[in-house]
Amino acid sequence: MLDLQRLRALHAVSVHGTVGAAAAALGYTPSAVSQQIAKLERETRTVLLEREGRGIRLTDEALQLAATARELLAIVERAETELEERRGVPSGRLDVVAFPSAARGLLPPVLAELARAHPALDARLAEVDPHLSVDLVAKGAVDLAVAHDWDIAPLPAPAGVEQAVIGDDLCDLLVPGDHPFAGRTGVRREELGGERWVCQPPGRVCHDWLVRTLRAAGHEPDVVHTAEENPTLVALVAAGLGVALIPRLGRGPLPAGVVEVPLDPIPVRRLYAVWRAGAARRPAIAETVRVLREWWPQVSAH
């Protein structure tokens, strides 16, 4: 009989692409995941992973087995949901993913409240890019995602996934203290031509939004510095190296030498809680979504 934990390990590798990423998602060491896969290979007498360059590739047999594992894990999830629903209290493990500023600015108080109020609930957080988080939910790799979108980049909605709005996060123009915009009460998007920008790397939602928005206003953005984390972008602005559009959530107090100037209209990104269809019956999901919404007005106040 195939071991469910070994199938879970294979499924995680198929979803995340590497043994290391699968181990991080499962809370194991890479060695432990490799051992689970090796035991599964011996049980099935089948090669499941092959070396490909510096990485690995799942064989055709592994892909088929991973698809079966996904079905089995979905059955187990339904059984666990039904049991938790009968108990009527949040319990069991809940894997949550969130993009960096939500993981920093929203999730800590939410997870702390859940831990205090529901000791039988084991909620675990992983920081994940919003491009990936919804797909992880759809594939059954995680239980709940906190994701976001912008007006020109709607959140993808794959089949079998449901979502609820948490709230709207406002975004401001940050400029050095000696910038001509520093004394303004507002700036129109049409005035942003000729600026040197610092922003997240290409492929990130915020970068794509900036490029598309400025082009729509008739400007080609001159992106001179890129960084993954908003605090790094703020530091670059403080050093006088450019201007940035940065959301308020998780931004923290601005350092000396950085001035916040509202754009007209103010850019808004919307935050969502995302889960698999039907999982809202699980008390842990319903309670986590409720607490996320409850905390939003407090963490988003500016």
C-alpha cells in the first residue's frame, strides 16, 4: 500500500518544482523529502525523479502518480473538513501563504489572535509571490492565500477557487525631500514623465502596474534601480536615487528625507483571501477570513 506522506512529498515536488521548495512548503528538510521520494521509488519500483542540468525532472510515471496523489489528498482534505465542521471549532493544520508586505503588515496580528483564540488550530505562514499563491491554492498545496491585484491586472480566478475581499490598500508616490514634488498636496499621473524610478523587478505585479500606468499616461518609465523588498526601495528614495510608488501596507514609518505625495487618482490594490471551493465550510478557513477582515482597518490605517 502506498504511503500517503510519501505521496504528499511527491505532490509537493510536482507543485513547487524543486525538492528544496517542496521541503520549505511542507516544513521538512530537503533530505527528509528526498528520503520520502526514494522510499516511494522503491515501493513502486519506478524512477520518479531524474537529474536535468542543475535541477530535477519528474518522469512521466511521477507526473501520473502526482496527479493521483492530488486526488487522494483532496479526499483526505474533505474528510478532515467534515470532521472539523462536526466539531464546530477551528482545528488542525492550516497552511497560509501571503505576499511580502501582507506577511509583514497584516498576518502577524492575525496569526497571533488565531493562536490565542483557537489553540487546536496550527496555522503556518509562508511568504509567496502573489503570481504563484492562487495557483498553489488551486493545486491543493496550501489551504489559504492572501493575494492582491490592481485595476489593470485582475487577480486570476482558476476553476475550483473562491475568494473574498479583505480590503483596499492605497499607494503613494515617495520622493526625496528636495524633490520638486515634495511640497505638493497632489500630483497627476501625467506629470510623472522624466522621473528616475526605483521599483520591484520585471514580472512583479507592482512593476507591471507602474509600466502600464505610465505608458497609458504617455510616458516611458526610466527604471534605474530594482529591489524585491519595499524597505529597500524606500532606502533608495531616501538616498536621492529616484522616486517610487509604494503601497501603504507593511511600509512602516518613512525615514527622514522621504516625502509622501498623493497621486491623483490614488492607485489602489485590492487584497483577497483565496481558498478552494467548498473549503469555506471548514471552521479554520471561515475564522481566518473573518479575522483577516477584522484586522484590516487597523493595519491599513495611515
